[in-house]
Amino acid sequence: MTEKQDFGEVLTLGEVARFLQLSKATVYLYAQRGKLPGVKMGNKWRFSKKKIEDMLYTGEGLQKKRPVVYKDREE
């Protein structure tokens, strides 16, 4: 038997955009790329507010990875 998880309040893409102060297009892109925890149901995205808040609290998710440093080429 699977465990039941408490996802808390479920948000739409527009609600997440307002909550994170991002555009809808950015939220959509981040969700598609897996940078935001969400589930696509049919043609609509749904997000757990608790998971979004946890992501912000822990600092995981939207932050950029370490910058890539290119060494100078010897020519």
C-alpha cells in the first residue's frame, strides 16, 4: 500500500507565478524543465504550495548551478 502524502494547498500555474513574482511563461518553462515541482494533469499544471515553499526554504530548485569557467586556450 502506498503512503498518502500531504501536499497542502494545490496551486495553478498563474497562482504560482503570482506567489513567486514570475511571469506565467517563466513558471511554465521551469516546470517543463523540472526546476519547479509540479504535475501536468491533462493540459494544465498543478503545484503543491508546500513543496514550492519547501524549495524556497531549502534554497534548492531555482538557484543556478556553479558557473562554468572556461580556461584560456593556448593558440
